[in-house]
Amino acid sequence: MTLANRFVEPVVLQRGGLRLEPLALSHEDGLRAAAADGELWTLRITSVPEPEQTPTYIEQALQMRDAGSRIAFAVIDEASGRVLGTTSYHDIVPAVDRLEIGYTWYAQSVQRSHVNTTVKLMLMTHAFETLGCALVGWRTDNFNFASQRAIERLGAKRDGVLRHHALRRDGTVRDTVMYSMTAGEWPEAKAQLLYLLGKPR
């Protein structure tokens, strides 16, 4: 296995009744249903695919995996088998043991639940403790305040803002807020996430 492939090697992660498995075309119907829960594609600050664009969305993720820059996961509720959404490792830079976590979205009915915290705990544990990452990063739209709060709740540090950085789906140009966490910061962040998940919900 090459150094680059180490980061995109297929893996299944499980915790707290959730399973992350590599996104595949077989997840199309489930992903389409998750996006329909809240009509998430209507939000200008996200990249959730419109229903007819779901196959293309998955195919693009697979192409990026082949290129070594991204591995996308389907988020599955183990009890029901329902697809709750998706998340990815992306912008992978093997030479410096860095990757970002993003392309994350969930059905509206499971937002603001334990799902995101559990998923991020799985991804961060695998990134730092198995893949040996030195740093994990996040990026989000400057107007996506809910996403910024969720990232900060993980214990990530706000690095700054990239101005006039990327196109939104409506053709406007967004500023991008960047966050990161180092391997040295991970143990304390992990302890806090475990504590949060142990609290009554």
C-alpha cells in the first residue's frame, strides 16, 4: 500500500449504534431520502445534492477517492439500516499527515442529536490513532453558524478566514472559516467528547 492509499483505504467504523461505511452507488436511494428529510439541497450554504444529482454526487466522491484526495462515508443507523447522511475525509496531504473532515450533512430529523458527535468521534479517533495524522482540519461557510458551533464543540481551534474563497450553489462567493486540531490536542478533545456522549440526551 502506498503512503497516499493509507488514507483512502476502505474501512468500516462503528460506535453507538452508528456505522460508517465507504460511500457507494448502492447508497443512492438512502442518501436521496436523507437529503429529502428537510429538503437540504435548498440551503444555500451547503453542498447537499438535489435528488436527481445524487448519483453524480456519489460518482464524484468515488473519483476523488481514486485520486487519493477524499474518502466518503455513508452514515448508517445500525438498528434500521437507514442512511442518515454522509461525511468524508478530504484534502488529504499524506506528506504532512494532514486531512480534513467535511462534506458532512445529515437528515434534518437527526440534526442536533448525538449523531454528529458520535460520527466525528469515530473519524477523529481513526485519523489520529490509526492513520497517525498530525493535524485534522475543517472548513465551513462564514454564514453557516450552526456548522461553526458544531466544529468548535469538537474542540477544534479557529485558524482564520479565507476571504472570497469558494462558490456557493447560488453563484455567490463565500468566505471560508478554517479550523484545525493537532495530535497533541486530541487526547483532551477526546475526553470531552466521551463526556458529552455520556451525558443524558
